[in-house]
Amino acid sequence: MKRFLALALAFLFAQTAHAADFTLKSPTLNPAAPLAMQHVFNGFGCEGGNVSPALTWENAPTGAKSFAVTVYDPDAPTGSGWWHWVVFNIPAATTALPEGASTNGKLPATAVQSMTDYGAPGFGGACPPKGDTPHRYIFTVFALDVASLDLKPGAMPAMVGFMLGQHTLAKASITVTYGR
């Protein structure tokens, strides 16, 4: 019994350590610098490129069957933040999304871009109100325990977030800021 318990604990800690190594990186997202103009929204008074950044992740936990990516601004003056990008059903073999994947057809065929708070699917860049302190933009990749989320493409961000909460094995984030 003691040997079984020791093996079970070793397995648990090995899984936890592996999940802790799950990382998200980007060649254009730098937490020490403001968000680049290419990733700023083009509309609502903002004049950016509205291009989704390149993202790569590594060391996903064992058992990851798919991934999801979100971009969220917790500082938006809405009472509930602002969802800038919601993508799910990214296959487990995927470890990167190229720059512009939201609009250039480079997402995996099974990936679903769901509704954002701009009222449409796809990446919507940063565009905080003028004069606000810089907002935080949290880019997160989720490793999920299911091959796909049973949601329609028009699913609202809160519903996707609920499903992510039910199926997340691990997540990794990059936080950047932008103000105007």
C-alpha cells in the first residue's frame, strides 16, 4: 500500500510539474513594452493593423486533447471586461498560430473562432478609451481534456469560458498593455 501511495504521489507531482512548464510565447508580444500597433484595433477611433499575433506554446500536459486561445481585457469599463479573441477546438498536434491566423486562413480546419465583444468572430485588437490608464491584454492558451468543445461558432465568450473552466488541464498566459 505504501509503495502504491508513493507511486501515485510521484505520478501526481510529475503531472503537476509538467503542467507548470506549459508556456506561451510570441515574437511580437513583449510584456515590458506596449502592444505593437499591428495588434491594435482598426475602428472605434483606433488606427491599428488589427492583426492577431503569432503565438507558440510548448510543454502541454499529458492528456491534452485540444487547445483554446483567448484574449481578454479585464480593465475595460464594462463591468465584465472585454473579450478580444476566442478560438477553440485547436487540435492537440498544434503548437503555434502564425501572425494573422485570425484572418489569413491559417487556423487549423477544426478551429472555431467564436463571438467576441466586438459582436463578431475573429481577432479584435486593443482599443481602450482615450485617457484611460493602459489596459492589460491577457493572451492565454488552454490545454483541454477533450478533443472539442460542444459549442456552436456563435457561442458567447462567457459560455466558452464556462466550458474552458470545465475542461482545462493547464493554461499559460502573456500579459501586455496598451493605452492611448
